[in-house]
Amino acid sequence: MTMRTRGEKIFGIFNAILLTAIAMVCIYPFIYILAVSLSDAKSVNMGAVWLLPKGINLNSYSQIVHKEGIWTAYLNSFFYMFMGTAVSMALTTLGAYALSKKRLVGHRFLNLFVVFTMWFNAGMIPMYLNFKNMGMLDNRWAIIFGFAINTYNFVILRTYFANVPQALEEAAKIDGASDFKVLLKIYLPLAVPSLATVALFYAVERWNSYFWPMILLKSDSKIPLQVVLKKMVVDMSSRMDSLNYGRDMTGTSEDGFIYSTMVIAMIPMLILYPFIQRYFVKGVMVGSVKG
Amino acid sequence: MKKLSETKEKRSNLSKRIWADRQLYFMLIPFLLFYVIFVYKPMWGLQVAFKDYNIFKGMSGSPWVGFENFKTIFGNPYFFRILRNTLLISTYSLIFSFPMPIILALLLNEVRIRKFKSLVQTCTYLPYFISTVVVAGMVTSFLAPSTGMVNLILAKLGFEKIYFLSKPEYFRTIFITQGIWQNAGYSSIVYIAALGGIDMELYDAAMVDGCGRWKQTLHVTLPGLLPTIVTLFIISVGNILNVGYEKIILLYQPATYETADVISTYVYRLGVEQANYGVSTAMGLFNSVVGFVFVYAANKISNKINGMGLW
């Protein structure tokens, strides 16, 4: 360690302040939303809530419990996340394992067949028509299977499998193990960190997606929370459209309701976040290595 | 004769190899079925772009119309507007959003207290994991005309309240700012990793030569980051036509179409909302093809410059 010059010390202090400010900008919206969701409508309307909730009440949360649509949507979201991640992992793992084998006849063509879809896809309308023509509109399984594989995640797993020493597989094969057994007993236990990364990628993607569920699902009994929230947010802005902006909004409890819905929509991700952070950083690195 | 038996042998060898790996092929079936049914079959459906598509006649029954749908697009008075908006939003994000993660990574690199560094990282990565709907909800409510935080501050400072989301002139700023807020931290991961890969001996050598921290940053850190920066920059240029329309759909409104409407959002309204499948597919195809050319060219350039790219 060398001596730091005065300029460097000043920079160090300035840097610490700047980074603290950046970090605060990143998390402040979360704190604000939580505070508003816990405050009473009057304090929110007066603009008194900035950091801590004022006039604490849980009205907006109890509203959620009583409003049936929200609960259904919440449960739907969990269904799409868990079921979707399970299906995604099964398909991606099978494909990535098989295509990581360079000895496989046709592996070059098959890899190109898959990776090509990263740079070219049919686009929104042909995809929509495809679901429509298969009679998969308003069908839960369209969401589960129609978006099962993310090719980036496939590349991450394939890269991992390709780097496992061949000798392990050969030894097992000599002992008479089948390919399925090799995958289950040797590769999967070794790949747990990579599998966890990819599973988290999928879980986040599934939980957060709104666009295709919005387009494909019509019945209230099937839509996930993000779609309900989207309707509420858009309703809110169109409701404000019709108001002069000098005037205060009526029914601010509606705002608290939206905020608390946003909070419950974030909770699963916030719970996953510590795990995500540990694995994602590694995942990003693997993914950025040439596929 | 010898040659014939050789090829025969080769062929039986090949089928032997395929048979030996039959379980692997079996594993591939569900995997490939996904790509065939949900990714490649829609590509077959791209023919709609060249047809006068009629739901009742179906894909094969609808008559071919050649480039009629494309003519409609280029004759559309809004075509110039959506193309301009697409390019402008991408260009502005390239100018303003692209450098942010690099700056953040460099600042974090100068921090000596590890706990502080990881705390800042934890905070800055967080927004990335929040859904676009929630983020759009935050933006909408913070900018709300009467009770939104920004307008409350403006009012306290004695300015007039502004309904930001209904003003076309603010849309791009809002869109790009929220993009930076959500993605800068997460995108910095790649740069932080690249910084970790710089040889420490280079720093030692620079110090022996009498370089201070600033000069070390200039002569060691930045050159070490350059390949990563160049690669990611080229990839971003390649993606210039792929604007995050899912976010735009949540934030725009008819009053701001003038600056907010991009190709994909127009395709969405035309196709999904108005069921004009022919023209919207044609427009999407135009976007994909030009976008593909861009990405392909960008990747070729990236591979040539520093031997790394997406594929």
C-alpha cells in the first residue's frame, strides 16, 4: 500500500458520497411505495409521506385480501412461476445436455438451428396467429409451453455441460450407465450452481412477464398479477387524463390500493433477491462468454 | 470396388454412431419440438405479410398479394414517425444509457472498503429484478399531476405542476431515465468482472513508474476495459431497432404517440388490437429483417476487431 496523495483522499470521499447517493436513488422508490401503501389516504393526499408511513393503516392491504380478483391473480402468478420454471428447466436441461456432446451426429446443425432463433424470430403477430390457429388463446398451457425455453439460458447450461471432463462420462459408460443415468447421477449434481442460476433466471422472467399473458389470456380466472397490475396502472393514468391537474384526485385510497398491489407483486422477487444476487453474477459471466 | 465398400462402411459407421446415441436424440425430442412448434412454425406464418389475410380463409386459403402490404406501410403517413422514434430512442439510449454502467463500475473499482462496495452493488442491482409493470407504475405515480412526488417538489419550489406523461417533449427523457435506473447497476456486472480480470502486475508496474491512481485508471484500467466496451457497444448498435416496446406500451398514451410510438408498438396496435394481420406482419418482418442485418453486421465487426462477439 502506498501513501495516498491529498487529491486521492478527496476523491475517495467524493466517490463515497456519490455512490451512496446512487445507491439511495436506486432503493428510494421502494421505500416510498412501501410507506405510501401503509399510510392513510389523507396524509398521502397532503403530500406528507416521504420516507416513513404516516397515519399507519392496513386498509389497502385488507382491500387486497377481500378483492377476489387479486388473490386469484396472485395464485395464478405462482402457478406460472413454479410450473413454468419446472417445465423450462426440464426442457432446457435435456436439450443443453444432448447438444453439449460434440460426438453427436448433427450437433453442429442442431446447435445452429437453436441459436439462430436468438437473432431472428417471426415477431409478435405471426407468434400470436400461431397460438390462435392452434386454439391456444386463453389457455394456461400456452404460457407454460409457448415460452418454455430461453435460448440464452440454454447456452449457459450447454457451456457448463461442455466443460465437464469427458473422463467422468466415459468411466460411467464403462460401468454400463445409460445416457439418462449419466445425466442424472453425474452431470446434474455437478451442475447445481449453474442449474440454480438458470432456474432463478427463469423464475424472475416468469414472475415478471406481462406482455404475452396480457395478449393470450382473456379470462379473469387465468391472468397473472402483472396483467391485473398493468390494467390498474393504465387505468390510473387514463383516469388522470380526464382531470385537471390542479385538482386533487378523488378516491386516493385507490392509489394506496395500487401501491400495496405493487408491494405484494414485488415480495416474491425481494425474497429471492439474496439468492439471485449470489448466482446471477456468475450466470451473467458464463452467459457473456462466447456460446 | 474398394471405394464403394469404404463408403458403405462409413455409412454403417454413421448409423452405428447415431444408434449409440439414441438416448441423447430421445432427450432432444421435447426440446426441439418447442422450437419447431413455437419458434419456427410462426416463421412459416410470415407469409401473411404477402397475403390479404382473412381469418375465415386461414393461412393457406388467403390470396397472395405480393408486396401490396409493404406498399401500404411505406405509404403510411405514420411510417416516418415510428421509424424516426425508433431510431431516436435507440440513439439516445446509446448516448446516455450506455456509458452509465461503465462509470459505475469505475467508481466501484476505486472503493477500498469491501462491505461498502457490496452494499452499493446490492442496492444498484435491485431495480433490474422488478417487473416492467411495477416500474411503469412507479413512474406513473411519481409523475402523477396532483399527488406525484415530482410535482409535489415542483409545487414546493414554487413551480407550476406539469403532467409529464401527457407531454410528448418529456417522453424520451422519462423513458431513458427509467431505463438507466433499472439497468445501469445490473449492466455494470460485466464491467466489474472485466476489471477483476486486469493483471495486478500492470498496476504494480505503473506504480513503479510513478503513476498515481488517476494515471493508473487512464493507462491501465481503461485499456483493460476497452475490449468489453467495444464488444458491448457494437452489440448495442446492432440492436438499434429492438426498442423495449413492452415498457413503452405501459408509459405512452395517445397524447405522446408523436414521440413515443415506435415500430413494435405500432405493430402491436395494428395487429393485436385492430386485427390487421397482413400489414402488421409485414411491418414486423421489415423490422426483423433490417434488425437482423444490423445485428449480423455488428457481430462480424466485433469478431474482426477483438475476436469476441455473441457467437
